[in-house]
Amino acid sequence: MTEWTLDRPPADLRVLVSGYQSWSEAELRPLTDRPSVPLMPWRHQQGHDPAFLPSGEAGVWRSHTLIALIRPDGGGWVGCALDAAHTFTHWEARAEGDAVRVTCTPEGPPVEVAWKETPDVIGTVERLSAELGRRMNARTPAPLRVWCSWYAYYRQVTLDAVVDNARLARRLDLPFDVFQLDDGFHADLGDWLEPGAHFGGHARDLPGRLRDLGFTPGLWLAPFLASPTSRLFRDHPGWMLRGQDGRPLPVGHNWGGPYFALDTTRPEVLDWLRNLTATVRGWGYPYLKLDFLYGAALPGVRHDPGVGRAQAYRNALTALREGAGEDAFLLGCGAPLAASIGLVDAMRTGPDVAPLWDDESRRLWLGDASGPSARNAVHTSLSRWYQHAWYQPDPDVMIARRELSLLSRTERHTLLGLLDTVGGLRASSDPLALLDPEGLDLLRASLRVSRPDRPRTLTESFGGAVTHFTRGTFNLLDVPMASVPPHGYRERDA
Ligand code: 9PG
């Protein structure tokens, strides 16, 4: 552990933190605020790093890989790990009387860390983040424009529905590069190669249809997961990551029950993973959304106890990359962020968008802001603006429809502002037949690729996130702020 003491009253400072994986919160908060920690223990595994949870204590902020403390003049301190391939780096800033104690603790082999006092926190965050990206050979290809089936059909997706949307996109001349099939095509979690009963076809039959329409085929997988009912689990119960009790460790609870994760320190598991991405690549999917990747990095009992969590994760992601091929486009999701640099082309940098602004009961009463909502997605992806140096950031999809959505017009435009500000992957997930002319205009605008914007200040925020950018201002609060409506985004006058 390394430690620094800042002789500054904590009440003068703000802190910029980034949670462990895609869905964990990133925030810009007064240091004396209290970070929330989910009430439900199973959310610790699915939304955070269970080995380094948010503190839940006023004045104690934890961050992964990078942290910044900001003075009222915009200067301050920035800490950043300069490697994340073998080690998770845990930062903590703790208010102690009239001072602040900052600690940095590596989990894994020792790692080089930068710690700088600076007159310009924004610039220093960007420089150090770019340095980490360079050292890990970040892949930052040109942004792609993707239609994704999830937020249109969820698990009820069918092969015909995807083809119908692709046909309509062609007819409307919508500039998508990729059509990506999400969760819902497979027999069970882990049994990716067998079709699900309601999908109305086989995932291997889709690429030809999409190619004929001029789109690149994309497929979702959660390659590290196995449900207790799957053939994968039945055939290989010994492949699962285990708890201290020796039993397969439950690693999440959506899809109606607990599921397990693969122990990626087993060579035969790495072979299976390599084979999986090679097989779907062979079906004609060069674009893969690889989801729930945190599963390979959880604390647990592994076959080879000599391999740490970060390394077990990295080896597993490397196997997926080898199977898919150097030229495949890999989007990570639900993934440890910095540990994925150099292996993925794009990365989800926030929780899921949903066709509603806020899930207040879950966020406020259960202390969990890692769940799906437009507000959570905007809040976190904006506060990770600097991660475009690590991969192409994916702040999740635009929702342009009015039907099957509770978003207001203002909120839909805020999602557009998010995509424009982050400047990464463009994704959309509306059943295209639902869009009226205004919806189509909004969708087209959301597919316009932009350069990432930069914050214009970190000393002010409308809602606990980075909200003030050079091109515009977000207001995540429920009341108007300056001239920005609640939940709104307003471009700045030129
Ligand atoms: C498919 C979806 C979509 C989506 C992903 C991911 O914490 N949770 O319970 C939780 C469930 C689903 C989820 C994220 C978190 O969504 O982000 O885009 O692919 O899986 O199931």
C-alpha cells in the first residue's frame, strides 16, 4: 500500500471516482458526501467488486484504477495505475479531520502508479488515462453504428424480428454498420450453440440474411456463465469457479435464478472459450458483444490458486480474442474496465439504458445505481469521459421511440447528448417500425459520429456526475438548473 496525506480541509474538495466494472457507478461528488452501497449482497457481485466495495461511509470514496481530487480552483491531485493487465489497483480517499488521506493498494503483482499534483485536473486525468491506454496497446478503432435487439425485444427476440428490422433499415437507408442479435437465441446460459425454443430458427442462419442486406452480423454471448440447468454445467461440473465451501459459486441472479461462472485457470476451459468464439466467428459473426465478463474475475476458489483474479480474467479474455481472430470487433460489457484494455475494441462504460428515466426505489431505497435506467447510464458514462483512450466507449443505446417507453422528449434528447458527448460506439435499439418521422430524425442524429467532448469544469455538477462539457451541459437533477431543464441537456451557445 502507498499513502499520501493532503493538508486540505475535506469540505473544500470534490472527488472523481470510477467503479470497477461497466455497470458500477462513476461519480463526481463532494468528498464529504456518503457513497451508497447496495443493500442486497448479490448486487455486490453483479454491480461492484466484492473485494473492494463502495465504503458506505461519509467522506470515504473508493475508486478503481484512477482517482482525482479537485480543489475549487480546478487544480488538485490525480492518481492512476499505469498497468492493469495483472493487477487491480484500489484507490481510497478518506476525510480525516482537516486532512485527506489517500491510499493505493494493488491486488496482484506490484504495479507502477502515477500520483500528480496539478493545476489542471481535467488535462491530467486525460494524459494519465492516455498513458495507461498506450502502455496496454489500447485498440481504438473507428466508431461503429449498431442496431441491437435487446432494448427492442429483450428475451422475446426472434430471428424474423431481426431480419424485419434489417430490411426496414435498408429501405429507410439508415446508416447502420452492424445488426447485433442479443440475449434470447440460445437454449440455456452456457449452451450457446443450441437454439432456444421461441427464437424461431438458429443463430447460425442469421448472418447470411444480414449480409444480403448489407450489414455486418453481430452476436451477444455471456461466455463465462453457466446456468445450473445447462448441458455445460451437467457435462463439466468441475469447471465452475467455487466458493470457500467447495460448491459452485452463484455469481448473479437475473434470468430467474442463480448461475455460475467458469474457472478460467483450467486449461480445458480456455480451450472451450477459444472454441466458442471460433465457432460463432465461423457462423459469420465478426462482431461479438461479450457480456457479464466480471464472472471470470470474481474472488473465489480456483483450480490454480497461483493465478490471481486479474490474470485469470485477462487469460480468459485472451482466449476469446484468439478464437474470434485479431480482426474481430469485440465489445466488452459487465466487464472490469482497465483490465480489458488492449483486448477489446469497445467497452460499455455505464449501466444499461432503459425506456424510463430513473428507477428511484432501487437507486435510493436499495442503494443501487448500477441497474438499468437512462439516468444511471448518463450519470456514469459521462463521468468516464476519459476512457476513450482505452477503447471505443459504449454509453449504451439511443431510445428514440415514443411507444413502449416512458421517456419524455427532453429525456430522449439527453440520450442523444450523451452519445454526442462520449463520442464512441453508436447503438440503437428500437423496433424500427415504431418510429414516426420525429423518431427517425432522432435516430439518424444519434448515428452521427462525433469526437469525444471534454469537461469544461469539474468544480460544478448538476447531479453528482461530470455534467459540464464544452459543447453542452447536462442536468441530472429533478429541478431546473441555470437554463437546463430537469433531466435535460442543453447545447451551449456558440
Ligand atoms: C442481456 C442484457 C443486455 C444488456 C447488458 C446486460 O444486473 N443485472 O441484473 C443486469 C442484468 C442485465 C444486464 C445488466 C445487468 O444487461 O448490459 O445490454 O445485453 O445483459 O441479458
